[in-house]
Amino acid sequence: MTLYPKLILDALATVTYAGTKKNLVESEMVADNMRIDGMSVSFSLIFPRDTDPFLKSTVKAAEAAIHYHVGKDVQVSISTEFKSKPRPEPGKLLPQVKNIIAVSSGKGGVGKSTVAANLAIALARLGYRVGLLDADIFGPSVPKMFRVEDARPYAVEKDGRQLIEPIEKYGVRLLSIGFFVNPDTATLWRGGMASNALKQLIADADWGELDYFILDTPPGTSDIHLTLLQTLAITGAVIVSTPQKVALADARKGIDMYRNDKVNVPILGLVENMAWFTPAELPQNKYYIFGREGCKALAAEMDLPLLAQIPLVQSICESGDAGEPAACSSETATGLAFVNLAQAVVTVTNRRNREQAPTRVVEVTRQ
């Protein structure tokens, strides 16, 4: 039996590539580098990117098609090429970003996303270049808080790669899985799918030069947090909690996660949200409905800075729901509180960078 290119190409024409719903030849995925030596054939398949989800299955299908249609004795060697440059390695992502700040909470419902959004806007108002990533894959809230639910990011060609262009609002560059899914439908994904989606929002986006990259993380400690720690060298974490004892117990777990020996992400400080309730008609009154200064006491116990105490004010909720977070205006007491928080974050971040070594990504070990 004699091998020749048409035999191989005819076999490859029976393999459908799921990305285009066409066969490999029609999809122009067979590179012009086929080599035949007796009963051995080698060639490359060209994929759009190195993260192509159909890569392994397509290569196996191509090899099986040659064995089935040409002969079982054919020695097949298939390499891969990519139209776009490969994604940088973890730890080398976002080289133009100076500081990566994770805003975290051990418990849901403590206003972490509100703090993250207002912190990002306040930093932008102070003149810094800011990006905000909504890392809560299963409960994205950034699109609504910035009133950009209908925005649909598009791809741009940059340095040989197709990159997602973030949405910009209030001087902050934004990305969220909420831009790509139906807001009325639950996101039923396994952990691996959610982690891969998060990596794309980080590595396959044109974030550009940033002074601060704010990560609005989901509550608790989960696969998403581990993905962030394995993907990015996080400068420091800001922990958000209410004064309530239940929330403080979970905040301790969040602090412990970042302080773990294998993680070693510095805690920049704590934010006590809903520190007290102040009614609009009695602006001088304070009602400690979730407990008094519990977060302040936790910060003192753990020798951490208390970055801010944010009151529970109806206007904070209303402005967030209306897509105009409180930090958009520094004329109100709440707006000023978030500007003060931003200034505190800048101060502790600068101190951290002077006194501590850069954070390293968490290494993945397999046994």
C-alpha cells in the first residue's frame, strides 16, 4: 500500500470540527506541512487558540479516521498550531497591572459587591486607572450595579490574539460573566466550567494598563478562589463583614484562607459594612442593629487595619439598584465614606509593596 496526501485529506474530510460544524478540510485546519515516509504520516492541525475545548477530541478523531479509512498500520503523528498566540502562563498574566486587590467575604449578604464596586469607582475618582472583575460566576451583580446589563463586550485583535474588550463606566473597566449569560436563567455549571470561564475573563481580555485591578470574589472559600490564587499574583485582600457575630465567624475563615502557608496573600485590612443604621430623617442618629464595632474588634484582635466603617443607609441600596453607586458623588456622607476607603486602600497597598515581597501564584501539585 502506498500513502499519498489525497488519501489522508479524504480521511480528514470525514471528521467534523465542532467549532465550525464543518469538516477539517473545509475548515482549513490542515496545515500545509504534511510529510509521508513509507507508512508514516505527520502533519499539523490549526486551531483558533490553545484553549480550544475541542482540541483533544478533534486530534483523536482525526487519527481514528486515518486508521479507519486508510489503514490500521499507518503511523500517525499530529501536532497542533494556533491562529492566535498562546495565553501567557499563570503568574505572568496582566504584566501592565500594578496592584491586584481581592475583595472578599466569608459570608454572603454582607455587601461585598457593593464595597467592591464603590471602591473601584472611588479609586477612579482619585485619578487611578482601575479595572473591576466580577468573579462571582454564579451570582454576577456588577452589570446591574453599573447599569450596563445590555452591554455585550466584543473581541479585538491585539498582539496576535483575540481579546475581549472590557466595558467602561464611571472610569472603571468592567467584565462579568453576566455580560455573556441570560440574566433570568440560573448558571448550572460544574466547578471546572466556572473556573475556565473565569480564566478567560482574566487572561483573554484587553485590560490594558491598570493601577488597581479589583476582584469582586464570591462569598466563602471555593473553586473560584483557588482558581484566582492559581492564576494571579494577588497583591492583597480586603475582607468585608458586618458587625454580626455570624458574619465575623465566616470572615475569620476568609482571613485564614489568604494567610494559609501555601497561599500567603497579605490581608490589607477589614471593612465593617452596615456598621450602623442612620435614617435619612435623623442623620445624626446611629442604631447598631447588627451589633456594635464587631469588625473593629476583630481587626484589633488580628492586628489588621480597619479600613472603613460604612453605615447602613437606604441611599446606598437605592443607588446600587439604580446603577449609580454612592461613590459616584463625594458630596454625600456615603460617597465620602467610600472615597476615604479608597484612600486607605492606597495607603496600605503602598505600605505592603514597600515592606513585603511580591505575592506568588499558588502552585498546582499533582500526585
